[in-house]
Amino acid sequence: MTQTHFSLVPDDAEIHKGERGGLFFFRNGKKVYITDQKYKPTRTHRVRRGAFQRFIENQAAAV
């Protein structure tokens, strides 16, 4: 879902109101939702614990 801050909405954009009250406009035929907050990604990066990482930790613990 594409979101943008209300200050970045183009002046000539036609603003629509959705069924549940969300404000949006169309950019290149796709909906862009208007928010009053800065967009913050919800994904987090987690490194998988692999054999090399275990090896390095064991070497560090042995010193």
C-alpha cells in the first residue's frame, strides 16, 4: 500500500474518500493514501544464525 504525507500531495490531484474514511488520490492509475504521519516501514531485518556466525562466536569465547 502506497502512502504519502499530506504535504506531498500534488496541487492538481483529485482527492477521494474511501468507504472507511481513508483519503487517497490516483497516481499512474494506482491509489496513494494520504496520511498525517511520516511513513515508517514495518519490516525488520533479522540475520539468520549460520554455521560461520557460530564459529566466530565460539572463537571469540575461547580467547
